[in-house]
Amino acid sequence: MMNFAITDEQKALVDNVRKFVKDRIIPIAAECDEKSKFPMDVFKEAWEMGLSAPTIPEAYGGIGLSEMEQVLLTEELAYGCTGIQTSITANGLAATPLIIAGNEEQNKKYLGMLTNEPVCAAYAISEPAAGSDAAGILTTAKQVGDEWILNGTKHFITNASFSEWYVIFATTDPKLRHKGIMAFIVDRETPGVSIGKKEDKMGQRASDTSTIILEDAKVPAANLLAPAGQGFKVAMETFDRTRPDIGAGACGIMRRALDESVAYALERKTFGVPIANHQMVQTMVADMAIAYEATRLLVHKAAWLIDQGEKSSVVASYSKAFGADSAMQVATDAVQIFGGVGYMKDYPVEKLMRDAKILQIYEGTSQVQRMVIAKNVFQGIR
């Protein structure tokens, strides 16, 4: 039975997060963007509210929210600033491989670390030569006694600079591609682990994005999360669960762009009337509203499937691909509606446009999503 309503508890969650965003994120978003600085004080408040990794089970100190609730709160955070939202919710990305494949000892220690205090963790699969081709990673893992020695470089890693631990994907042999990929939990203080360049980005500048360097990093066997051949599966299952969150972030950008555009169109006058009276502006606003509602439905369907324990690869990719592309178009149209002032930093829409672009790139480009979708469609899965 279809039911598009959310529960009273979920409405209360949305209301609380919306107030937090209005009071604590929107007022500082432009400054954080300009200075490329993540507001740790805001993160600590978000952690206190349970907004960081909210799907961690109660058994490990989490609040055990559903994926539907996760996407609801992600949309609200993204409405304020997707850079700040990305760093707040990145703990969920790092925690997901452990929720999928971690053993009891690993989960108690590392998921418990995220729920006991406001600290960060990071998910590290991307490399200079392996982004969309995740099976092409070159970071190596070699077993020596009861330790694994990791060597390689991970780049474009969210929260790398200040995370306490990382999920690192490595391979026993690059020639084996996905069959050789493993996953490890690596502590920040592990000898041989260092942080390299912090990226100076076009958008989502409030989110820390840095390089992790592994030079003979010694990882205990107890921190092996997935053995050779299973690491790639864990990585892909993680994306199946987290790609709807990217769609939710797209919803936040679109709703903000729509709200800003409507308010401006009702106020700004040309040819003696508000520009909201002009049919071409009305067309853009209508298309923005359609894109938002359509993306939200895809995101909620993907989240619902996850909560039902159903395989959601193709719908997750629908939500991310359609959402990311729509967010880019909606943000671009918002700048167009604002005209010349929309291109200036005095107004929020230029930031929305810069922030939206990365949605088409990280956690699988829009082109990769279409490859996933096409593969499923040819197999009769829709």
C-alpha cells in the first residue's frame, strides 16, 4: 500500500533539523565557503542532536534511525549548505561498511567511537588513478605476520584532515582488480599514515577534502574489515546505501534554489511588473519544482527499499543520477532568474550552483550511474 506521508516523529525530526539549519548553518554558510573552513562547533551541536551517522544501531550507542529518516535530515542540512552537510553526514559513509561487514569487536570499538564523542571518520577509496574505476585502485596490502602493510595514496577524501579513523580500500595485486580488493579500518595515529594536500575546491568549500598518504602503514590483522575479493563488494554495497543521500542533498539544493528564486521573482520588477509575471520565468520555476518533487520521490523510494531490506542498486542510481543532474540545472536556472546579481557572491544562488556540480561527480559520476542503470535494465531489473 502506497503512503507518501511521514510519521509525527519524522515531522518532529524535520522541524528540529530545519530550525537548527536556520539558526546555525545558514548564517555562517557564506563565510565558511569563503574561508574554506568547516565549523567544528556546529558539527558538535549536530552530533549532540544525533545528526552524524544516525543509522548506527542502538547496540553500538547510535540512535538507529531508518534510511528514510536519514534522507529527510540530509535534505534539511543540505538546504543550509551542502558543504557543511557533507562533512556532518560523512560519518555515515564511513560507518556503513562496518554496519555491512564489521564484526562485533570492530563495531563496538569504531562505531562506538563515533557515538561516544563528536569525532569524525572517513571513507577512502578514491585515488589519483582510480576514481570512477574503483576496481583500478593501486594502494597495496601485503601481509607480514599478524599485520598488513599498506602503501598508496587516497585523494579527495572528505574529512581526512581531522578524522580519527579511516576505512581504507587496498589490493593484494592491482592486476586482480576487484578480485584482489580488501578493506581495512585504519587508525589516524597509525605509523606511516599522514595527511597530504587539502584541496582548494570550486564548491562545497566548507567541507574538508584532503589526501591520505600510506607509507608502510602497519595495520593489525584484527582491523581487516573485508578479505581479498570481498572489499569491492563491500564498497559497492556501501554506495547502494549512500547514493540516495546524495539525491537527498540534491533535494536540499533544489528546494533552497526554488525558495530563493520565488522570493526574488516576486520582488524584482522589470517592464513595470514583477518578473514572476513573465512566462519564461514561470516556466523555469515550474521546471525547478518538477525536478525537486521527482527527485524526492526517487530518493524516498530508494530509502524505503533499503529499509525493507531490498536490493536497491538501480533505484539508488536513479536517485543520484537524476538528482545530481537536476540540482545542477535547477541551480543554474536560479542564477538565470536572478540575472546579473545572481552571478555575484552577495546572493546565495551562485554558491548553490558551485555546490551542485560535485553531486554529478562524487560517489560515482552521473555517467557511471547510467552504466549501473543500463546494466540493470538489460538484466530486466528496474
